[in-house]
Amino acid sequence: MNQWKGIALAFALSLSSSVVSVSLPYMLLYLKGILAPSKTLPAQLVAIDLGALSTAFMLSRTVASSLSHLSRPSIASLTLLISLIGMAFSTSVPQLLIFRILQGSSLGLIWPHIEYSIAKSDRKSSNLALLNLFSNLGFSTGNLMGGFLILPTHPASVRIPFGVSALIALASLPLLVNLNVYKGRGSTSSAMKYLYLSALFSGIALGMRVSVLPTYIIQYVTASPKMYSIAMAIPGYTVLFVSYLIARKTDFLSIEKKLLLSSQLKFIQAISTSLIGFTRDYVALVLLLMLSRLGASTSVSISKAAQGEMGASVKHFGFRQTMFGLGNAIGPLVGSFLYTYLEGIGLGGGWVFAFSALMNVLSSYSLWKSMVHLRNS
């Protein structure tokens, strides 16, 4: 029963987070006084700020994840609520940054407990796929909501999504208060260390991509909040059940085969990500995002199921999240500065997606090495 509580929490927290994420570039444009109804907007002017917010969020989440085995999710739920209310009423970029850090810290203390509650269930792969399914459902729904809550003719409406996010977090408080707390330690194998390395590369890849994707879309594809949010939502909705069906088939595979399949799916993600920056067609962009999301979501579900079978505890899931978060803290800074530099010399910021794909290739290789070490042990 606790697994369904975790799945419900994953949906609520993902929904709340993505409503905020999709609104941040518009909030920054608003705070700088350059948000106005237009087909495209000078999003490159807030690329560095958006990267800084992403880095601060992930770095704070990283530090908090490493301490998650010492925390109680019920306390973190209160600081999460405070952070969302604070962002809704921010009047400057520094204020927004402070509350974004608090949001990241709160989520970092909560998420490993949710993952552990699922990873220790009977059908690990399918239940972790359900966790990702409902997380993606929450992210996709939040992306859709965030864009439609902003009214182009009323710039101050950028604050509405943050208030809605706070209400969602408030509604999830009862589940967080009653979530079981796990503090087991377990042992760390060489194969599991490669999972940590894979998480680090994946974090860098994701950080580079998400920090520049809003800028790239708004600058080159569409500046419409509705069209932007739809582009972010459709891939998540499309891959929900496909990724679940794939992961469900792996429930009875050996740990080695799970890691090999996870590595292959991560490589598919790398190929699709590398092509994103070379298209300015809306439909092609959505298709590539869809393929990238499918590879990422299914790969994570399967590799975490394998990690659970390798004897992982909350501390190990927290450390994997820490490594992922560390990469995700580095990635936005690298991605946003690289985007600005490439734009400045005329090559185009889309090349950042190729560098992000390279990190995914290294993540795929690390998963393969984990399989090799496990097989030889």
C-alpha cells in the first residue's frame, strides 16, 4: 500500500514542480520588464539567469539528497510550501533565487524516500515504471497548466502558476506526513558505483538541456506560452504507457540484462537529444522530445529496479540522486554559458544539445560497465 502512496506523491510533487519550471523564463522576463505579447521574445537575455536558477535548484537538491536518510519528509513538506509561496510573491531575481534554493532542498529531502518505498516492492521494474509514469504525467500536466495559466495580455499573470503550485503542494501534505521513513544502509558494490557515475553524466546532460531548451524554443520555434507548454507536455503524455509496458516486461529479467537494456535505451536518448538543436520545425521538435523522453524514462525505471535488487537502501538512492543532482547543478551553468557563447560567435545555441547528448553516451557506457562488473563479480 505504501507504494501507491509514493506514486501519488510523485504525481503531486512533479505536477507542482513543472508548473513552476515552465513559468520561470516568463517570470524572469517579467521581472526584467521585457515580457510583452509577441510571436518571439529575446529569451537569450535571461539565459544566464535561467541557468543560475536551475543550478541553484539542483545544487541545493543535491546537498539535501545526500542527507535524506537523516530527514523526515513531513518537515521538508512545510519548507516546500514556504518556497512556492515565496516565489509567487518575489519582486526581484535574487528573491526568486532564494526561494528556488529552498524548493530544491525540500524536494531533495523527500524524493529518495519515495523511490526507496517503490524499489522495495515486489514488482520493482513495473512499480518504478509506474512511479516514472505518474511523475511524467505530473510533469506533462504541469507543463500544460503553467503555459495556459499565463495570460500574454496581462504580464503580472506569471505569478498565477506559482500560487497554483503552492496549492498542489498543500494538498499533498497529508501523504507526506504519513510516508514511512527508511534509514537502512546496505552495502555498496563496484557495479553500484558505476550507477552513481551514470547518474552524474545523466544529470549533466539533463542540466545542459533543460537550461537552454526554453530559450531555444522561445527564440527559434515559438514564444507562445501555450504552444511552448504543449511542446513540453505532449512527449510526456505520449511515452507514459509505452515506457510502462516496456519496463513491465523486464520484471523477470536478471540484473545484468536490466542494466544492458537500460544502457541501450540511454543511447537512444542520446541520439534523439543530439538532433533537437538542428530543427526549428515545431512538429519535428515535439517528435524528438518524445523519443528522448521515452529513452530517458524507461532507462531510469529499469536501472533503479536493478539497483534495488543489488541491495540499495535509502542512503544509496539518496547518493544516486546526489550524483545526479551534482551533474544537474553543473549542467545548467555549462549549458547556458555555452549557449550564450555559441550564439555570440554565430554558430547557434542549438549545438548545446549535441554536447548534452555526449554526456548521455557516457552515461550509457557507465551503465554497460556496471553490467560488466556485476557479471564478473
